Amino acid sequence: MTSGYLRYVDVSDSEIVFTAANDLWLAPLAGGKAQRLTASGAQVICPVFSPSGRSIAWVSWVDGAPDVYVLDRDSGEVARL
């Protein structure tokens, strides 16, 4: 992403997670290319790292109402809570 807007930012020791264009993105703090984590097209807000950094939670309207989702970064699985 060379331009655009970043919203709802959370920072860990070495990474930043944020929303842009209704998707969740992850990037290294040291610089480099951001990686898109979601592609549903639904609104996403408030991403937050777990204390260990091994999971990321956020709120999304994928099914029409706000729900909390959690990405397990080790397995790549997303769970709706």
C-alpha cells in the first residue's frame, strides 16, 4: 500500500495491525510491505493483538451484525466468537 488511510491501529513489539479499505492489514514496524489478513469486503474495526501476539481479534459485520473474530496466527484459522 503506497497511499490510503489507516484506521484503528494496534501495535505490538515488532508489528502493527490496522484497518484500511474495509480490510485488516499487518505490517512490520521496521518497515516493509503490509500483508492483507481479511478480504470479506465487510466493515472491520478495532483490531487488537493478544498479549502474546499470536492472535489478533477484531470486530466485523460479515454476517450483517457486529461480531468479534479472532485469527490464530499459528494455524491461520479464524473463529467467530
